[in-house]
Amino acid sequence: MTEAFIALGSNLGNREDEIIRAIREINSLRGTRVTGISRFYSNPPMGPQDQPDYLNGAVRAETSLDALQLLDLLQGIEKWHGRIKTRRWGERCIDLDIALFGNAVINEERLTVPHLGIEQRDFVLRPLLDIDPDLRLPSGEKVSDLLSELDQSSLTEVEFPQFSLE
């Protein structure tokens, strides 16, 4: 089993419902079980500013899948939710990214782990730190140290509805 951290984001439709559905779907993937869920944060979009704010969080999951199998299934969840890529860093009903996959460093055409630019993304690092305060990147860098170097003033913690994984 590999411990994977998956970043979640949504800025279209009912953001909370999209994320809850996605977490349940991740938990139901073959050979995969969600073992931790972060708090959730609202923040302005990283890309074009003519779109709604994002709701971001993360989950930790134990999986027997390899990284590309997990990526394929996560992209299937995105498609099932109706995600359509119209522009880079544009609006989306759901975005699921493998932020970390064990201690793996992966640089393939379809997948980069740790997630590309993770060191500069407070909206990814903060949720990861919520799940595991001692988390380190494969390079050995502490997530808490990386986060302390960033301006987190754009992150607003959101009260999130209680839900079960069923």
C-alpha cells in the first residue's frame, strides 16, 4: 500500500457538494481507502481572475494502485463530474491532483509528483499540513517550512459540512 495525498479543488456549481462527492468516489476506488481529510479553504484563482474563488482541500489515501492507475481513475472521476478543460488554470467543477505518492518522484508526460509547483501553492500545502503536521516532500523539505515562507493571506478557512465517506 502506498500513501497518496490528493489535492481537491472546485470553483463551479456547489463547490462543497462536488468535493464531498469526489472524496466519496476516491474512497470507493478499488484498492483505495481515504484515511485523512483536511480542512477546506477558499482562495482566489491562481490563473485568470475572471472566475469564481476556489474551494481547496486534500485527502490522504492508502492505495494498492500505482500512480498512473490512480491518475486514470481520478481523471475518470473528474470526467464523471462533467469537468471540461476550456483554458489553462480555468474554471472547473472538480480538480483532483496527486500531490504526493509515497516518497516517489515521478516526471512523466502525464504525471509529475510531487505536484508541479507544490512549493509555491499555499492552497495545496496548507491542507496537506492539516492532515500530517510532520509531512515532508521526497526531497526531505518539511511542508511546514515551505508553507511558512509563503503569504497565506488569501486563504480563508471555510466551515465545511459534516459528511460520511459512504
